[in-house]
Amino acid sequence: MKLLRTLLLCVLLGPGVAVAAFDDTTYAGRLPCGHCAQRQATLTLFADHHFRLRLRDLDADGRVLAEQIDLGTWLYDGDGRRLLRGGREAPLRFELLSDGSLRGFDAQGRPLPGPALAPQATLDRLDGPLRLRGLYSHLADAARFQDCRSGRRWPVAIEGAHVALERAYLAQGGGGRWVLATLDGRFALREPEPGLPPRETLVVERFDRLWPGETCAADMPATAALLNTRWRLVAIDEQPVQVGAGGREPWLQLLPDANRLRGFGGCNGFQGRFAQGSDGLQILYLAATRRRCPEGAQEARYLDALRATASRQVVGDALQLRDAQGRLRLRFEALYLR
């Protein structure tokens, strides 16, 4: 099996990169910290190419200032280093050294100062609790959750805060559909049935909310272009967009021709002009038709937030627009995802 994994990795990476077979392994040590006395890192790399990372920031007296658990996927970059993509804005890079430890590298490819992360004798699954965003489904008393960042799928324990999640899901129609959910959870090894080997199961500790109509697009590598893409509006000030029966979804399109924009607010069409920089985006003017309809209040919020735009970011197949204070005002997804 190890030989097969090695051959598969060589095919994926190309003939110039040699790698070894890999088993689930936990590494621990310190990483540089610009705002704390010490940052303790525990990193578990799983053979299925997902990872979990716990960071603890300590003060000079050893007290914990902050703790965070992240998860995502890892792959090999062109230099044979492991590239970790999770909830952090920038990916992390590590190189496996001859002694089995992991040396970290910064965004410019320079080794991080300090000792490398050392492999641990026992596996730490970093069970949580942690914040999760993913697709939830429930059918015939079986619940599942697929994490957006790692793509991993787990059965969900029918206990604790799952009651609130299930109730909200069934109110949306249920029926085994996948619906985006945000929640706090932890992982536990549970027997699926008496006598069967235990498997990792998600335990919901706090249910946040469902996001009907959204996908995991914002957690994927960027593929959609800012210009010419028709962007479907999914949230205004972190509130899901509502589309009534027979209604049409609001959208936005930025056109390179004279920096024109056009769109639909759910009730009225609009057009205008924009200006952009490296990550800035400003709406120079906006004009809309004046038809009255039940979606008018939501449309007004959409256009007000659009006028307040100061910066933009394409994350995966999603577009995020923020105001001058850095607040996330509008979230879109590329329309072709539907």
C-alpha cells in the first residue's frame, strides 16, 4: 500500500520530484510570533491529505493568550514541500528534513527561525473544539457533514446541539439535500454499530446558522475572474439573501469595457461605473430603475452596501466586498456554480 501511494504521488507531482509514502503523523514545536512571547504549534498531517493545526500563543509567564485550531488540505508544491491550505489567509509551507522533522518556510521561501517541528511518538487528532463551515445533510436518522476547507466528510452524532441544527435543517425542507452550515464542533471516535471499528464522528457543540443557497465556493482556490463573471449575491452584512417564490436572484457583473457595471437587485436592474486598484474597488456612480416590489427593502440594502464598497477579494469562486472600515458587506458566488 505504501509503495502504491508513493507511485501515485510521483505521477501527480511529475518525474522531477521524489517523495516517500506518508502515514498519519503529529509534529510539535514552536513557530515565530510577532505579538507574543511564544507560539506553540501542534500539527497533524493525515495520509488522506488533510491536516489539523493547533496554535497556542503564550505570554512571558507562560499564560495562554489565544488558542486556535485550523484544518484544511495539504499537498506538495513544485519544490516537494508540503503546502497547507486552511482557514489562514496565506498557506503554510513545510519541508521534511532527513531527521523526520518539519522545517517551516515563509511566503518568500526563506526558512523560519528556530528549531523545526519534531515528530511525536503518539498521534494527536486535535479533536477540537473548532469552528466549522461546511455542507450538512440529514436523511433517515443519519446525518453527515462535509467540511469546506478540507473536503472531509464525517457522520454527525445525534446528540447535543445537533437537535437545533436538525430542526433548522428540516424547516428548510430537509430531504437529504446538502445545506451550508456554520457551527462549533469536536471530533470523537465512535462505533458506527456494536462490534464495528470506531470511526471519527462530528459532535456539534454549538449550532450557529444555515446558509441556504450557498456553497463552499469561498473556501476553494480562486478560479473565477473578477471581470466579466456574473456574480450571484448570497449575503448582505452576513444575512442570507432571500428570494421569494417566482423571484429572480440578485446579481452583479463588472465589465472591463470602460469599467462599466450592471446588475439586478431582485426588483430593479441597475448600471454604473467603477474604479479599481490592486485590491481596491470603488463604485463611481449607480443608477437603477424604480419599479416597486416586495423585495424593495432587501434591494435597498444591497445597493447601499454596494455604494459603500472600498475593497474586494476573490476567494475561491466567491467575491467579497468590504467597506472603508474593513467590514464585509456583500458576498457573491460565481453564477455558474448553480
